[in-house]
Amino acid sequence: MASTPWHLLTQTMDIYTATWSAGTDGVPVGTFPGTASASVQCNVQPTSASDALIYGRDTTTKLFDVYCAPITNAGATWTITPKDKVIISGVQYRVAGQPRDLITMGTVYVVTLERDQD
């Protein structure tokens, strides 16, 4: 049985889940809490730089694959959706999809995140 490679997950991903309500014009408005809903050990890897070179793309959005532990730092399962906000090492990211099970054994999940280019 495979085990989670904890020694490679050297960063912490804080997930903030918004509370949604209707704004004054009826458009949904998300309010994020001051504390994270979950904290997960992870490792961030940029992916968009190679895409830009291969496809000759000049983009203002950077993509990242984030390899994550299957449980939070508190030992619970976690979820993430494109409506959530993520902060890793003081940098805020947008969620670009659902977590994927890297090797279908529940040991490492991969989430694609994005942020605007500096």
C-alpha cells in the first residue's frame, strides 16, 4: 500500500470557504471568514510557464499544480471548490477545479490553482 510522502509536502495551504448571500441587486455575494476553514500540507509547482513556451502564449494568469495531503493538519478530510479562496505562503490563489486523486490510492491529491501575473 502506498503512503503519503509527507516529507515532500513542505508548505501549508489555507482554504477559506465563503458564505454566500444575495446582494442588494440580487447578485450572489461571497463573504470569506477571517480564519481558514481547513489547513492542508502541500507543495506548489508552476505549470503555466512550460505551456507558454510550448504554445507561444502571452498570458496574464499563472497556473499552478498543488500536490496536497489527503487529510487536513487536524486529521480530517477536506474539500475545495472554485468558489473557495486559497492562501499559500501569504499568496492568494483562485481555485481552478476540483481535487484529483494523483495515483487513485488516496495518498496525494492535485488541485489546479491560478493567480494573476505580478
